Amino acid sequence: MTSVNDPQSNGDPTSADVRSAGGPVHLERLCVDVAGRRLLDDARLNLEPGKLLVVVGGSGAGKSVLLRILAGLLPRDGSVVRWSADIAADIAEHQDIDSGSKGPARLGAALSPLRRRVGVVFQQFALFDELSPTANVQFAMDHRGDRHRPPEQDAAGWLAELGVPAEVPVAGLSGGQKQRLAIARTLASDPEVILYDEPTSGLDAASGAKVASLIRQTQQIHHRTSVVVTHDYQTLIPIADEVVFLDNRRKQLVSVPRDQWSQIRQWMHPVAADPATATAPEQPAVKRGWSMGRRLIEQLDAFLLASSDALISALRLPVDVLPIFPRWKWAGRFFMHYLRLVGGPSACVYLAIAGLIAGFTTTYFTFRFLPFRLYTQPLLIDELLASIGFALYRILVPVLATILVAARCGAAVAADVGVKRYGGQVDAMRTLGVRPQAYLLVPILAAFLVATPVLEWIAFFAARLISMVTFTATHSDIPSYFWDQHFFRNLRGQDAIWPKGASWVFGKNAACGVGTAVISYYQGLRSKQSAADVSDAITATVLWTTLWVLVVHFAVALMEF
């Protein structure tokens, strides 16, 4: 085996590109650390345009980490993954990227426009379930790197070429159809390099062979440089032009000559089986105390890190919520998606039922347990109705409604964003040059600002209605206009349109909605390694959003009354 020397193209310290760079891309002195463990040490990787490169290695060797580095999805100094490399490319176009001269150039940081010339076919496909197959492909077409150049074909053409049914929802597609749809979406974004992350994972031998054939056919037809990261060497090596082995013992990327491809099986072994990285034997009892101390320190460090991340997110929030959209059409579609999620029919029914319960219990039990009712009710009935109306409008319904919105809608949004994070849709956005805040945070925030007052009004309308019904049913000798006259007495102001104190109610709704939107978004966006992490994000969202709502109402009450 020899050290890798294969020109291809990628072109950014955090991303890769071939055609835009006009020549090969060279990765020199590549070092990668994951959780303090060195995966690659002073490695080299050169990529040649138009070739199909297969990167193989054992489980845990760092293949997916390498792919995410090439795709520009990992910062150099992350909390878990840290990496460094010198990345150079022959600049034939885009002379403004560095000094303006052609020839080898060291590309600058992550702001290079070349990073958007890389497409990724994710292991979990990273498809948007709320969009149709056609819309998934159109999303990529609308965000391709060079929109001045006409697309090769329309979305329907890509689906037809890859054999994806356009009329079937994404959730109803088979695994193979989802794989083809993911490839179609990636091709539609017009990348120069396509990265495949474990494309045959979870497939049987026959299906894996079909996927391998599809990858090769796609590469030959569209002449895209392709990098396949896999442990399934038996299926994917036959379609390769070049093979690179990620040697976790030597911590190098090793080019494998064609006459040695049959020997790769002997080199494959999981990282845990490596004596250098095997789990250390259990420590004596006298040292367990030190281990517990280290765990406590690690937990404290994680807490402080999470706190600092929350503070940074709060400081960046005014910038993150700026309505800067790559495409207003897609911002509108995501807004409608989250508006249905936050303020859809089920949420309206939910808040209406809550309002009915609040209105009934407040009205019925106030009169039912009035002391000396036979004597005090005739004297206080009008004041009681006025107080009930005031309490329901200004205090009880706003508190109840915003708590329920925070719990129900906040959890729904956290689950949606969490699934997008876990399933790779957030990373898919990033590979298309889209800030997740543009199509997730801002639409979520707008949806809560619109839906929260509407849901609170639905709850109050239901509470008012049931209050009138309850009063007239328990006081059949009093006409209904008496209830209407006194229920709103403390709410009628000089403005005949808005009740007295409406600005306070709207302010509380807005503050609670904004807080719920931000908390649910950032909880969902946190790193997700398993489905349990999504569940934890939902639980944390319910906890923090309801606490936020209570704090808002407490603080506003001190100023309002």
C-alpha cells in the first residue's frame, strides 16, 4: 500500500469542489481528533476530477467524519471533532477567491463560494418528508450554486431519470426509491463533487448491487466526481476508479493499487479490535473514586459548555432572526408548514376545550360556593360577573393558553426540528448553502407570533361562551343580556374595538410565543446521535418553555396591575 496521490477536486478548508476549482484539490497534513482520540495524523488525500473514489475502512475508523469534513459540515474546532488541514486547489475560475492569480492557491475559510459545489447523498437520505418528491428536487434546483446557468432538466425529468414516482409521498417510498430520490436531489443541485455516505447501509446484497450500479451509471452519464465512503467494500469496490483505505492503526489514508483490492478484506477490522484503541482493563477499586471525580468534572464541563452555547445563541438571536431568505417562496412554504404544526386544527380544538373547562369551572364554582349565597348573590352578582370576565380575559385564559401552547406546540416543533437534525435534513440545507435559521428559525418564530394570539383568542371565546351558558343555566330567572352587560363591564374601554388591557394580553402572547419558538428551535437543533436525543429535546422543551411562560406572566403581572 502507498500513500494517497490521486488528484481530484474539493476546495475549501471546510468543503470540497472540483470543477469550480478547475483542477485537482490537495489535502495535506490532515489531522482529525474525535473526543480526544486521533483518527488521522498528518494524512494526505488528493482528488482527481471525474473519477469515482471509494474510501473504505472499518467501523469507527472515521469515514463519515472525513466525509463531513469534505462536505463542509464540521467546523475546525468543534466541541467533539477537531481537525486541521492544508487544502489547495488549482484555480481556473473564481480568481477573486484568493490573490486573483491562477494556479495553485490556498483557499480561505468557510466563506468560499466553492463550498456550495459539493453535494451529499446522506446515509439516511435527509429528505424533507413534508415535501413531495418533486418539491424535494425543486428545492435543490432553486438553491444550486450557479443559478445563472440553466438546469440540465426540470424536477420531473430528474425523477423520471432516476425512476422515482412523483405521486407517492416521501414517507410512502421504499428504501431504494428514497435512495434514488436523494441522488436525484443531489444531482439537481448541480454539484461538481458528489459524496455518498454509506449508500448500501441496511440493504441486502441484491439491493446493494443495484445501488452500486446506479452510482456508477450516474457518474458516467453526468461526469460528476464521486466519493463513496463505505465499509461495504465487496459491493462498491468493483465500480471504483480508485480505492483509498482509512488505516486506523497507521492513522493514514492509504491508496490501494488495483492489484491489491482483493486483499482489503484482510485489513478491515473495527476500531475497538485495535490493541492501541482497545478498552483498558477495569481499574482497581482504589482508583474508582478518581474515575467518578473525572466523570463529575466531565458533566460539569458539559453543563458549562451547554450554558455557553445558550448564551452565544441568545446573543446571536437578533442576527439569526433577520428575514434574509435565499428564496422567499421556500420561506413561505416552511412558514405554512410550521403554522399548520403550531396553529392547526388539532391545536385549535385543544385550546377550545381548555377554554371551555376554564370558563365553566370559573363561572360555576364562583357562584356555587359563594358564602351565604342566598343573601350575597343578589348584591354581588353583577360584580362577580365583571370580575369573572376580567379574570378570564386578563389572567386565567392567557396563562392557561400560553402554557398549553408552550407544551403542545413547543414539543411539536422541537420534535420536527429534532427529526430534521437527526435525519440529516439540516445538514442537507447547509450543503445547499442555506442557513437553517432562514427556513427553520424565522418561519417558526413567525408561526408562533401568528398562532399564539389566535389560539389564545379561541380559548377565551370558548371560555366566554361556556360562561354565558353556565350562568344562564344556573340562573334561569335572569335574562342573558344581564350576563353580557356585566361580563364585559371591566373590559370595555374608550376604544370600542379592543377590550381594555388588550395590549398587555397581546404583549404576553408575543413574549411567550417568541420564547417558545426560540427554545423549541434550539433544543431541536442540538446534536442528535439517536432517537433518544430527540426525546430528550422534547422533554427539555416542555420544561423550559413552560417555565419561560410562567416567568413572563409573573414579570408582566408586576407591571400590569
